[in-house]
Amino acid sequence: MTERVIYELGRPGRSACFLPDPDVPRAQLPAEWVRGDDLLLPEVSEVDLTRHYVRLSQLNYGVDLGFYPLGSCTMKYNPKVNEDACRLPGFANTHPYQPEETVQGNLQLMYELQTYLQALSGFAAVSLQPAAGAHGEFTGILIMRAYHLSRGDTKRTRVLIPDSAHGTNPASTTMSGFEMVQLKSDERGNVDLDDLRAHLDDRVVGMMLTNPNTLGLFDEHVQEIARLVHEAGGLMYGDGANFNAMMGIAKPAELGFDVMHFNLHKTFSTPHGGGGPGSGPVGVTEELAAFLPGPIVERIFDEELCECQEDEEHCAGCYYYALACPEESIGRLKAFYGNFGVMVRAYTYIRMLGAAGLREASENAVLNANYLQVRLKGTYPLSHDRVCMHEFVLEGRLPDAPGVRALDISKRLMDYGMHPPTNYFPLIVPEALMIEPTETESKETLDAFVDAMLRIAEEARTRPELLHEAPHKAPVGRMDEVRAARQPRLRWTPPQT
Ligand SMILES: *Cc1c(COP(=O)(O)O)cnc(C)c1O
């Protein structure tokens, strides 16, 4: 007999559900299949259950609750129409094993999403397979590898990555069996061109560049960098997590990138955090299209279906959609079609805004970041004093409050009801506070954030203990971060009687 579990809210015999009597004859199961003990479930009433989950939901902070300037993560507001669209029964109830002819609408949506991402980026082809940005990076590196091998070029083993890069860049490089070589940044936050030149030779697979980079700065030499890398026989990988600064303004393919991932769950307004699901489609130039992971959706003109007698270009309804795998594909990276629900949300977002709206979103993202940068740089040291893109990095240390660190400032912001910025990243800025307001915030919200940051700077001088002990109002106070990392308790364990 298993020991009885006591859930602190439960009492034996309480229940939140009433099961009807079975309307089919009871089956006679073999004795060894029949459960001998009760399941160890909490026994609670409906009102206890409702209150439990509502209370839990209120312990959480999210973008639907307040400002969320978590740099590099693009925590923009996700319009609810995206949710409505992906819950339409025709989308939500399809099964991945259904025959293609029964899911033509889904395939059309995927095809059109591929086309929109191509139009925005300038790439010749897109695969929607990868499930996240990091997964897209891994895909991209495998594509670069396949390209070199297809040309009989087997010496290339090194991937160049600037020191401002996101940690996933070295991780995906290492996972694919290549060696990563770190490049220095120069004083203006660009890739150091001399350091780049010193590392270019026939061992270079390619370079991974985030542009704008994680300092929020557009690399002023991006075209020169691409030219140098190509001259050495390497390829240019674009980490497109920062695409929110560029939509409708610049196309990565035209800047010299050969392959890039998009983060649909950042730029294209689908929820993220807590580990997914995400979507990290990969775009490539014509030259690399044959290596993309499948399946990719193709639109096929069918003359026999065609009743309007128009030619292929002008015919509206004489197509069908089919899944195909490119000839020299690196293979599959994800079961079935990728994360379809995320694609529906991103598609809805793109169709709601249109081309002009997407451009405006990027312009406002950049404007909002620059507004905050200008208002805060007199108080907090700014890592690089130049016009930023969609994010910027402050140093969370104040000349006249030496004991205060970025972590203290971030924790104190929680008491003002705001999510902290990204802390201690990028690694090349001491006490980094990376701030990305996104385009969806009003001037009033931005001003409230500035007010909070200025008051915190004042508190740091006058009452630093307020910051060291923050957060004071959050459901969980200041954590012992070392213990949390070394001895994590990841689930609630019931007391046993
Ligand atoms: C978020 C991010 C990634 C990784 O994307 P995931 O979808 O979280 O895997 C890579 N690079 C940069 C710059 C990012 O901000």
C-alpha cells in the first residue's frame, strides 16, 4: 500500500467533478490490469481548484501585465487576434498525418509565410522547420557545412563569432562539430576589422554575425565584413533574432548574408518564454536553397485544374500546394511540419500589419529605444554612445553609489511593477543592463520606466539597502542564486504521512 499523499489544500473525499454512470457494460479486466490503490491526486472542491489556479496565474509576470524590456528577447505585446486565428477549428484540429489534399489551407498559409519572409529578407528560399532561433542556427551551420562538402572543400572547420554574440552562436557551432573562433569588437561596438582579417583563411566555414548586434548597434562595416569573408571562401550566417529593427528597411540578403534564421516568437509577435514552443525559420540564397531542411511547401500550377484559361502568372485559383524536400537537403530537423500554431500567429500578424505596418513597427521600435537611451544616459553610463537600433546597453553601476550592481537595480525595478532588463549580457559590457522597449509601448509607459530608473538611481545613493534587499513586493524575495543553481528544487513535493 502506497503511503497517502496529503496535498495541503485537499481533504479526503472532496471532489471537483461528477462522473456520469457508465452507459456501456463494464468490461472484465484481467486482475493484473486493475488498479489496486487510488491514484495519488489532490482531493479538492471546484472552488478550491479554481482559486488555486487563479492564484498561481497572479504570481506570474507577463507582457499582458506590464512593461517587459528584456533586451534581445523582443517581448512585444502579442495581439489577441493571433490567438483567435490559430484556434480556428480548421487549423487547430488538423492532424499531421492527414493527406495533403485535405490540408490545402494549412499548406497555403505555410507557403505564403515562406514568401513573406523571403520578401522581407531578400532570400531566395525559406524553410519553416526549425523550432527556435538556436535550432535555426544549428540548421544554418549544417547548411554551410553541406555547401562546402558539396564542393569537395573539406578543410574548413572554424566559425568566426564576435565577442558580443548570443551564447547560442558558439553553442550551435560546437554542436555541429566545428570550432568557434572569437572575434573582438572595436571601440564603436563594430566587429574589429583587423581581428577579422587576422583570422580569415581557408579553414573558415563562415562567420556568424548578429546585425544589429546585441549592443543594439548596426555594424557600420557589415558589407565590408561580408566581402572579406566571401573572399576567403566562407559564408555569412545572420543571427536574425534582432530582425525587429529592420523589417521593411533593410534586407539581410542585400547586406551580404547567405543564410539567416528568423525568430517568429520574437519579431513576429508570438508568445514566448518558459521554453516554447517557438519557430525559427531559415532563409538562404539561391546558391544554398538545395540544402534546406524539408519539407518545404511548393505551389504547383495545374493546367488541368485551370478553368479560367489564364496563364500561370495571372491565374488565381488553379494551384495546389504540396510538401517537397530539396535535392541535397541536410535532412529533417523536426517532426512533421514544424510548430504550425506559431506559424499561424506570425502569418496573422504579418497580414494584419501589411508591408507598411511592419516597417512602421521597426521604425517605432528603434525610436522607442533611442528615446529611452537619450533620457537615461545622463544618469547611467551608456556602453556605446551612438544612435542605437531597437535596443541599447547601459552599465548598471553608478559613479556615486559604488556598492550597487546591475542585479540590485533590476530587482528594485520589480518593486515598481516592471520586468527587469536583461542582466550581465552582452558579456563585453560590465554590469550590463540591456534594454529593449519594443514598438508596442506608449510614451506614457516609457516615461514611467524612465521615472522608475531615475528614482532607483536616487535610492542607490541615499538608501542602497533598499536595492540590495529588493524585491520587496514580489511573491518571492531575493534568491540565493548560488544555491538555486547548485541545489535546484524544481517541483513541489508533498509531505508524506
Ligand atoms: C533569442 C536569441 C537567440 C536564440 O533564439 P531562441 O529562439 O531563444 O533559441 C539567438 N541570438 C540572439 C541575438 C537572440 O536574442
